[in-house]
Amino acid sequence: MTHARQQHTRHPVQVVAHRGASEEAPEHTLAAYKKAIEDGADALECDVRLTADGHLVCVHDRRVNRTSNGRGAVSALELSDLAGLDFGSWKTREAREAWHARDEEPDWEFRPEDREETSVLTLERLLELVADAGRRVELAVETKHPTRWAGQVEERLLLLLKRFGLDAPASAAESPVRIMSFSARSLHRVRAASPLLPTVYLMQFVSPRLRDGRLPAGVRIAGPSMRIVRNHPSYVERLKRAGHQVHVWTVNEPEDVALCVELGVDAIITNRPRAVLRQLGR
Ligand code: G3P
Ligand code: CA
């Protein structure tokens, strides 16, 4: 057993639905988030971007080309432009292509209940969904390309959270919302305005100055990729020893889930919340 795999005090691992239940429903749609809540996910992950007219929408890519029937950058489109697009059909198309590549006949199609389920999702609508969930469902909001907007993403985000009474929690532990980013500057802006809102520093690689388990000033949660965890499990140990929580993305394979549990990570961010919860015996 390696040093990193020594016994940890057992605590519940939070299961976070990455872009909603995005394996079974089109990512970042109301359908995907409803499914994740139904499946029992503890929290929902979403990426947010600003439209040309200043609305925060849940879209991962810079452009809408991959996940809708439209074209163009989110930042160049207004909410009314996005509202006319279909963010669902690509999922069925993608599944069909995968089946055909395996020389099999498709037997699956994504069928939304109504048009709203596959329309562009605003962060406001997602916050309403969470508020109406009937149980505690946490929300991990990732600010995408916040440097381009020089603070506007965070400003709009905090204003919206304020409307839902979520911008100033009594303590970080009690906050049902946390803000994630690959940008330390974006997290700094959030903390400057809302010091108790938890922030998560996302990492695709570990920069040399953070190898000892340190995080940017004020950040208490590390968000390493599954690849980092797989290749450097002792890094999780270092982060934990430094007193940080560890939230790992994107954890879809059963052996990766098992490794995360063994290492004592605090949250597993996955496209398959139902399968992960089942593996965890929940
Ligand atoms: O949860 C963090 C993870 O979502 C970061 O990567 O590209 O999926 O936003 P990405
Ligand atoms: Ca994300």
C-alpha cells in the first residue's frame, strides 16, 4: 500500500452530477439536471458564460456549435437568440453515430418531456430548480473564461445568488453553493465580495509552486482532474494534510471511483451520478 493509500477517516463522498446527468441526457439542460436530482445526486455542477446582453447561461464551450443546432460564440449572442435553439437533439445524433460505428442498430433516443427541457438553461432557472428540489441539493458553479469579462461574470453571478439568498452563507460549511474555476483571479474576485462562499481551484496539471499541497490564497478546496489523481495519488494525501477538501473531476469509470474512495476524496464529479451512487451502495 502506498503512503497515499493509507487509512482515512471515513466520511461520505459527495456525488456531483457533472453538467447534470450528462451521460443519459444532453449536458447542461433542464432535463439533465432534473434527471440528476431524481437519481439522488448530492450536488450539480454547471459551467456559466455571459451572453452578449449580460445573462448567465449554462454552456460549456465558447461556441454553441457542438451542443445546439445554432452557431456562434455565446458572448456574441443574446439570450433571445439562444432561446430559439435546440440544445437536445445532438445527444441522440451522437448516440446514433456511436451505434453505427459499432455496426449496431440504435435503440435509444433522448426524448424530452417538453421544449423547456432542452432549451438553453439560464443559471437563474437552474437555481429555481434547486430551490424546488424538496431536499438539499448543492450547486457547484464553474466560471468559464472569466478573464475576458474583467469581473462581470463574478459580479452577475453574485447578484443572482443574492436574489436567491445564497451569496452570504453563515459559514462555508453551510453554503449549498460553491464557485469553481481554473482561474485563481476569478476565485479571488468571488472571495473579495463574498468571503464565506466556498471556492474550488480546478487543476488540469499541478503547477510546481503548488506541488506541496498549497492552494491559491484563501481557497480551501482543490479540484484536480482524475488524471492527476490516477498518476499522482500521493498528491491527494498532500492536499488533505494541508487541510483542504478534494473534489475530483470527471470520474466515470468504476475503478476511478474506487480509487477516489480509497484516497478519501470529498467529492466525485461524474457524468453518471446514478451508477456512482449505486457503486457506493447508496
Ligand atoms: O468540474 C470541473 C470540470 O467540469 C472542469 O472541466 O472542461 O468539464 O468544465 P470541464
Ligand atoms: Ca465544468
